Amino acid sequence: MILEELTCAEGFTDAERRIADYVLANAEAVPAMDITALADAVPCAPATIVRFCQKRGCGGYRQFCLELAADLERRRAHGAVVDVDYPFASGQMSAEITESIASLMRRAIDVCAEELDVETVESIARNIRDAEHVLLYGVGESLLKVTLFANMLISLGITCTIADSYGERVASTMAAKSNDIAIVVSYTGRTLAFNHMQNCLEILRRRGCKTALISSAKPQPEFDYYLRIPPLEDEQAKILNCYSQTSISYILNCIYGLVYALDFASSRAYRDEVKRLTLMDG
């Protein structure tokens, strides 16, 4: 979403920061302004505004204005936007807090759904279906999410290893083969800076194993697939990880859904048999 990205101000030059600040302060008026009027108001050159819009993924200034107007309309439809880092404050009623958290979770899904690259999700799902083995990496709360995801895949008969279990990340990675896929989940991307993770990525490259990254960090050249989480949380200021963890759950559930749907009848039959035998175990 345009307004979310401008608020984060990731990778902006000084001129781009001035444009973003003006748009955020005058969001309702900007869609009706021509490029010359905006350039005079910032101030900057019209060409700078065009480059700014293209870096946001828009074909030009007019498309930027259309997307900004659509973003404003979505906000009006959903009411006031809850602060990602501080969704509630001291003295609020219990009902206000619970509604704020519900609103934040809905917003997380909406933001991720808008940016989700469905073709990439499908490619990852197909690789999981074809893989002999799926390797999963995550730290902290992301590790909890990949553990749940592994259990979901196992319920379809897909062999998974959580590489970070028991501190044996490198040892688990050594088992990777060329027809496997490794998925790294890290909201901030800091996991990628760990020496063990860099060693693992090198091992995976040598083995010819496909790799996927789910993160708000920038795309990394060592990964075959990348699914972006819009970076809205402030790692230092937030009071809970509601946005990031809801986003991760949504993306992993989408992957699982496509894995299941690729062979729906087989998936359903396998899960039904698992449930039947589980009930027999009593």
C-alpha cells in the first residue's frame, strides 16, 4: 500500500523523503494535483517525482495518484488505522483493546494479500509437492510459525525437518538434496546475518537445493524465491509482534493451501487416513 510504504521511508534519498513527507501530510489533496503543482509544493524537479513513483512500482505519476486514491478509499472503508507498534494505550477499555488487535490482524492480512506474488507462492508450493524433503528455518516466534507449518505439511505426507531444532542447523542442512526445498522465515532478515545461516546457504547452493525467503528484508541473490512482507513494524518500538506474526501465518497458510490444492483428492485422502488412525489410537 502506498501510504504504508511512504511511512516506512525505506531507502529514500533526501528529495524522495521530502516528496513522501508532503504526500503523507496532504494525501487527500495530492491525487487532484498535477505533477508540476506537486513539484512546486515540495519543491523538487518533476523528473524526481517520476523516478520516485517508478521506485514505488508505479508506471508514472498518474498511476501513483490512482493507487494513492485507492489506498485512501480503503482506509475510509475500514475506519481509523490502528498503530502497528502501539495498537492500544494505557487506560483503554478492554473492548477497545480487543477490537484494535482484531483490526490490526485484519490490516496485516489485507496489506500482505495486496502485495502477495501468487505466482511465486505457486512455484514454492509445486517445489514442496515435488520435493523429497522440506527444510524449514526460523528463529524465535518465526520458529513457532514454521513448526506449525511443518506439522501441516506432515499431515499431507510431506517429509519436513525444522533445521533450527536442537541447535543443529548446519547438521540438518547437510542432508539437503538437489530435489529438496529450503524455506527461511525471518521478518527482519537478521537471521541471514548469522554465520551458521550463511554456511547453510552455501551448503544448499552446492547441493542444488531450491531456496525461498519470506521476509520484510530486501530480496537476497542467494534465494530462488522471495515473498515480501511489507515492513511496517518497528523492531525497537513495538509492544507486540501482532503484525509480523499474522503476516507470516497468512503467507504460510497460502503456501499450504496451494500445496493441498495441487493434488486435492490425494491430500484429503491422506489427512482422512491420518485422522482415522489417530482416533483408533485413542
